[in-house]
Amino acid sequence: MGGDRRPKPPVASSATAAAQTKTKTKKRVLFVCIGNACRSQIAEAFARAYGSDTLIVHSAGLAPAGSLPPLTRQTLSEKNISSEGQFPKAVESFTMEKFDVVVNLSGERLPPSLVAARVIDWNVRDPIGESEDVYRAVATQIEGLVMRLILELRGN
């Protein structure tokens, strides 16, 4: 009447198994621009917000600025994207690391010391010193590019 009352071993759900597999295969991505104050920071913030299950992301600059412009943070905040903890970093601080993808938003040649399986060039206007509208347009463009990259990397 009571049936089998022995405890049954826990069964890993397919979602748990998938999560464990994805953790092991996260892609390392570096976003690079000139000052690491606008474009690459915006890309990093979107990638963290939308692709943390797939990506380990960083950003750097060829000639890093001293800080993030208020419009970079404001533009991200308007889209409910956090930039907390982000600050400009030199690309040289990543030369000993290996990346699956380096996304070049600088329009410049990258240092040969950067090690990446793949380099992608994104032609995105530099909004530094421009209006809020330009920052918003740039953020929207970068958001779309980041989403496409995330979807592509999730598929591989």
C-alpha cells in the first residue's frame, strides 16, 4: 500500500547539465577601442548583461582615457545596463591572455601581442565629445552587434 519508500538518488536536470556544459565552454572576448571610455566599454557592458552565460568579457584601449565619460554611463543607465566596476584599461594589460574573439572597434591596427583565435572589426562611430543623441545611436548599434555575436557564439 505504501509503495517503495527508499530514497531515490537525485537526478540532474537537463537544464543543470546544460548549464555545467556552458560554463566549461564560455568564450573569452575582448572589446578594444581607442580610449576604452565609450565604444568598448558599452560593448563590454552589453555583453556582460546579455551574454554572461556564454561569455567572459573584458575591454581595453589602445590609448586608455583617465575615466569613463558621464555620457557613457548615462547612456547605459538609460537602457538599464550597469557599468559598475568598469574603467579604462590599456590593451597591454591583456597581452599575456588568450581570447577566442577580439572585437576591434578602434579602426586602428591592433598590437600583434594580442592573442586571439579570431579578430572582428566593427565600424562604429566614436561618440567621444558628441551629443547624447550620438551616444544613444552608437549604443543602439553596439547593442545589436553584441547580440548577434552572443547568438553566434551560443550556436558554436
